[in-house]
Amino acid sequence: MEILTRLLAVVRKTPAAAVMAALILGVAACGYKQQSDVPLVPVTGEVTLEGQPLEEAMVQYIPQGSTLGQGGNGLTDAKGFFEISSPFGESGLTGGDYKVVISKFVLPPGAKVDPRYLGPADNPGREIVGAKYSNPGMTKLKAKVPPTGKAHHKFAVKKRLPTDPPGMPGLSG
């Protein structure tokens, strides 16, 4: 604290010292990495769509009830396998109950993404996973993460039907 007080006294006297102080404080802050305040449990799993591994799907765990933390997400690989990470990039979640959302957008045949239009309304991608799995307000998928140990969950989802509402709010589909 005394160092900060002296630094501020020098900054008040010299504009160049103000720039130097800003640089020192900026470099010191760069080394800071935010971490979860609660213990995390490794969470992995597998997703299949109509019995086949679902590649490049987003899997999101949303805490429910008294579950601590902010949840997390992961992306499935070619075998449908995923590993959940916290918003801080740490592997795992806090123990508790979660709602699970599984979503995958694909381009229709022949569609191209115009880089000038990156917003959801202009994206030609369409949700292929059924709304009861991909829509956060409709999903019935749930998972329990134990307070210690590991968690591995398997989810079998079905394709989106033409009568399904959009997979994610604000996106057409």
C-alpha cells in the first residue's frame, strides 16, 4: 500500500511518471488469471444424434436451484465426446444440478456465409438438434455433478422437426 501511495505522489508531479505508472500497473494486471472460488469436478460426456456421434455440437451446462457457479460449456469432437470448462477456462464444474442444452448449427447445402453479415439474423445456419434439447427454455436434459470425483454423462438427442420452434432465442431455424 505504501508503494502505491508513493507512486501516486510522483504521478501528481510529473506527466511522464503518470504514463510510467499506467504501464507498470497494466503489466502487473496482465499476470492475473481469474479462477473459480469453489472446487470443480471434471465433467465429460458423449452426445449422439439419431444414434450417431454428434460432431461440433455445443454442450452447455446451466446451474439450477442452489448449485453454485456459472455453469460451463464444451464442444463435441468427431466421436461426440466433450469436456466441460468453466467460464474461466478451467476444466470442470461445481457439484450440483444442471440443465443441459445441446445445439449444432449447419449451413444448408450451397449456402455461403457473407463475412459482412455476422449477426444471428443474417446467418444462414440452421439448428439441426430438436428444440427440446437445443432451446434453453424447452430443454428437458438434466445432469447431476457430484461434489467430488468425476462426472460422465451420455445424451441421445433427435433431429429438429419442421414444427419445432427456433433452437436458440433470436435465431431463425
